[in-house]
Amino acid sequence: MAIDLRRRHGALGEKIAEEHLEHRGYSIVARNFRTRFGKLDLVVADDRSLVFCEVKTRVAGSPGGPDGPLDAIGPRKRRRLRRMALQWLAETPWTDRPHRDGLRFDAIGVVLTPAGRLLALEHVEGAF
């Protein structure tokens, strides 16, 4: 039961992050792309960059885990995300439009209330 709740909160956090990105003018290229290294949460694009977004969601007041959602994206996770991005690029050639700044990795931290409402959202462009 706890795993289902965790998945539900994660999916809600990803939906909130997606809406945030769309509101800021990004187009969604891919969602939940599975690789042998794990899952890419969101791949988005704007006129400047193709962006691989890692979304971390936490529920305020929950025990355990790092203090903030973005604290969970350490060096090991960053290496995995780079490998996943390489696999995505190999399997999904992206040539729809030029991107003058190339590729970027963003991190989005979402904090929810226990009832599932958005409490805070932090978007770090070029996080790693």
C-alpha cells in the first residue's frame, strides 16, 4: 500500500512539473521513457535547448529520506540520468528544430501536502 501511495505522489508531482514547464513555454517531447538504467521523467524542449528533467516529489512532514526533494539527486543519480539521456538520444533522434544551447539537465522538486496539494515547486535549470 505504501508503494502505491508513493507512486501516486510521484505521478502527481510529475504532472505538476509538466504543467509548470508547459506554462513556461516548453513543449513536452517524452514522458516516462524507460531505459535499462531507469526512467527519464520528462524530456522537454524550447527554442534554446532539449532538456532532460528529473522530478522528485516529497510529502511535507513525511519521515525518512533527504530534507528536500532535490537533495535526492546525488552524483550517482546524475550519472544514471546522463546514461538514460544518451540512450534516449540513440533511440529517438531529435531533429525537429535547432537548439542553439544544445542539451541541458534540469531538476524539479515538488513538495505536496499530505492531502496532495502543491506546497512548493523548485525548478533548477542546468542543475548538473
